[in-house]
Amino acid sequence: MLRRNAITLVLMAMLCAVAVAKDQPGQVLVWPESGKPVLRFTFGKFKETSLGGSRHVYNSDTTAENLWNKKIPLANFSLYLFDKNRVRVGEGYVSVSNIGPGEVVKFQTTVEAAGTPVMMSLAPQSLPAELQSGPPRSISITVNSVPQGATLKVDGAESGMTPKVNPCDAGQAYSRVQQRRF
């Protein structure tokens, strides 16, 4: 009896492990691929819903997370599917709207493919104006004065003396250059 219970317990544990393994996410895509991430898409396992000759239709439970510090009013992407040889075999469309900073939304993604997809990539189609040229990035500004040696303040905090190369995030900043006796 004890041996039978032990075997039953082992079989149940194996079935649970298989069930959990099947629920693992299919793929996570972060956009953009380089630089500061703005959106993270998590695609569940693609399930085939219909078949017509060599045409396959798949559905996936998908989440999108806004990693940016601003609300994203609307962003549209093409989702390209590739087979194991990196040949594009299909595509879909992903659209997210009104996602606040740190917010996660869930939705269904439907794609068509002429083969078995194993990899994906995103290509932006329409984005908010601030993201059109890519994600926000830092720039450097060189501040000089005549005579040199003036105190430089950026957003009220002392940043050094001129000449000074100062890194700045995209957006507005208030700068002040001050020199005694001038």
C-alpha cells in the first residue's frame, strides 16, 4: 500500500511538472532592442487555431509592460515570425494604447504563418512623436564662457566650472552660468 501511494505521488509530481513546463512564456521581446527599453512584450505559447493548406493561424496570450516614465497613447508594431532557419514565415500586428508608466496590459495576439514559427521580432509602424526617432536618450552639451571659470548650475544643482561638457537627458533643463565680477 505504501509503495502504491509513493508511485502515485511520483506520477502526480511528474504530471504537474509537465503541465507547468507547458505554461512557460513563448518569448519575451523588449523594444527597442538596444538603448533604454520602452516596452516589454511577453508572448505565451502560440496555439494553432485554424489550418488551411499551408496557412496556419496562431493565437497567443500576450502582455505589454510600459517601461518608460511617460504614458504611451498609441504604439503600433508589426510582429514578424521566423522559422528555425531564420526565414520569415509569417506576421501579425500588435497595437497598445493608453498604457501608463509601469502599467501592464493583457490581450490576445493573432498571427498567420506559412510554417512553424520559432522566433519573433517587432518593427514599429506608428509611435508617439517622442519615440519616432527611437527611445529617449542622453546627449552632451558643452558650456563655455568668456572668461572661463564661471560656475555652471543645471536645474539648480551646481554642475562644475566652465568649460564643461555636461550630460543631459532629453527634455527641458534650466541652466545658469555665473561668474563673479561680471
